[in-house]
Amino acid sequence: MVGKEPRIIIFSGKGGVGKTTVSAATGLQCAARGLRTIVISIDIAHSLSDAFTVDAALQDHHLGQPRQVADNLWIQEVDVQEELDRHWGEVSKYLAAVIGSGGITNVLAEELAIVPGMEDVVSLLYINQYFRDKTYDVIVVDCAPTGESLRFISMPSTLEWYINKVFNLERALMKVARPIAKRLTDLPVPEDVYFTAIRDLFEKLSGVEQVLLDRDITSVRLVTNAERMVVRETQRAFMYFCLYGLVVDTVIVNRLFPPGLQDDYLKDWLSTQQRSLEQIQRIFEPIPVRKINILRDEVVGIDKLTEMGGIIYGDSDPAGVFYREPPYVLYEGVEEYQLKVKLPFVSKEYVDLFKEEGDLVIRIGSFKRHVFLPRALLKRKPSRATLVNDQLLIFFPKFG
């Protein structure tokens, strides 16, 4: 990949589906092709080192920093406290002082000063740095469970809104109010270095949102299990990633029982998995769905991870882009929402729209597609729909 932009692959999924294992296996497959690869874990409950069986002493020595675990492969488990001291020292000190002023001990105040979202910001800093410097050819991101990973991808736009709409006003007001506030209260008042630290942090993140939204650079891969509740969570995550403009290029179904397995005890599980697998194919078509049968033993260590990576990708390039088009996009107009759904190879016939368990079901002839609706549209009925080329446009009234 000499001369090319680094590739970013984000893995997301419900807790316990095997997301970290799949991320690690993908990193190994990329490294085996000669690509300098790093797998970054942004889950507070890190298990990436455990997947590679990294020696505990080595973990402690390289806390929070990249460490090499195989040829062309590094792993990094982001340590929020360490990074706060390095990148966000003044902000962290101020938050700890505010919390500590309520009578909480200093140690506990420092722990509580790590507010939700800081680990996402720190991770984005590393991703942006590695991308700008082209430190690695492939950056694999092992996200926290679904809800937290959605917060991760929304963080750049949230910070941009804060900087553009609130930051300058807040800083200007504090310059005027600080001398008065210090006389009237014993509570800590943020000094200007606090605001300088936030501005510096934002500048280091500059451009990361465009990188995440570039479908030639960044893809999301959803890891799921063939279970009803897990599929629903995966469907919800898929919808949110679409709304943010990120493209899901693969869905990976983990821990399937082999289809030829004959076992009376597991026959109900086999039947359930088969039904869920068929549902997954319907929901995510035409996005590729890759399947992993459950292995004979737990997937830890390089040998087992390599075996899993071979099952997932076969001869295909793990760093490739397997799908580029967002399956649906939501636009907000003055009087109505417009949901654009990509439906390739569908002829122009009568379009039937109805709701089923919170999904919008689209039926055109023998074709049927389930679309998980965002909350803004859950209680609204479609007013009309039209098929233009391979795009189905569905309109929802905003009022009434």
C-alpha cells in the first residue's frame, strides 16, 4: 500500500458476540499480507491482550502504547487516565477539582473526572495521528459494545458543534466573570489554560470526521450472533451507522453450529440459528454476510486467531472494501422526511409498505426488505413512495 492512504476498519457489535476476537483475527490476516497493521481497542474492558495471550509483564510495561505481537502487527489498548494526563491535563485537573470540592477524596475525584466520551476522544486522536503520519497501512478499531461505538463515531460532529457554537462565547464570558466568581465562591473556576487545552485538542482532531466518512478509507464491519436479540441490536447499529454516513461493508455472523451437526440436545439451537441466519440475509442484503462456525476450542493465541481469520476471509483481501454504497439515507426537509432506500435490480411495480415489530417492511412483487426506523419515524406513517431507477423514495410527514 505504498503511496496509498491508510485503511480504517471499525468493528462494532453487541457485547459478547466475539468482536474483539474477530478484530484480532482481521489484524493478523492484514499483517500476513505484508501490511503494517495496528489493532486499537477502545473498550474500557480491554481483552485484546488476552486474545493474543500477551505476557502480563509486557502489558504493564507498555500500558496504553502500541506493542508488537507478530510480524507487521501491533496492538494498543487505550488507557484513558494516562492519555488524560498527556493530552487533556488542564481539563482533567479542573474536573477533578470541581468534583473534589464536594468533599470527595482526591483519588476518587480523579477517577470520577473521567467523564463518558473521553476514551472516544483519545482514540480518535490516535486514529487521526496514525492516519496523517501514515504510521500504519491498516488501522483496525475494536469498538466498545454497540451503544458506546455509536457515541464514538458521533464524537467529531459533537465536538465541532461545541467549538463553533459554544466554545468562544463560553471563553469570552469566563474572562469577564472569572474575577467576580473567584470573590463570590470557593468553587474552582476554569482558567484560560483550560480553554487552550480544549482548543488544542480540537485542532489535533481536525479532519478525522472526513476520514471516517470517506468510504474508500473507512468501513464498518458488524459482528453478530444468530440470535433474535443480537440481530435486533445489530440492525439498530446498522441504522445508526447509515444515518451518520458510515458504510457497513460486511456483516460477520460468529459462533454458528455446523449445519450438518446432528445432536438432539442442540436441535432447537440449530433451528433458531437457521431462522436468524435467514433473517440476517434478508435484512442486510446486498451487503456481504460472512459466517464463522464455532471452533473446537476458545479462540486465543496467534494460531487460533489465524485459523479464524482464514475462515472469515478465505482468499479475499481482509483490507479490501467489500461494499461501498449506503443502503439507505435519511433527509430532513421543511415539511417531511425523505428516506432513500437503495433497491438494485427491482422492477417498477406496486409498492407495499407496512410496519412489523418496529421495522418498515418494503414489498415490491416478490421482493421484501426490512428497514429499521430511527425514533423520529417510528410513529409516523409513510405518506407516499416512488421508485426512481434503483432508489425507492419514501416520504414521512413531519407534522400531524
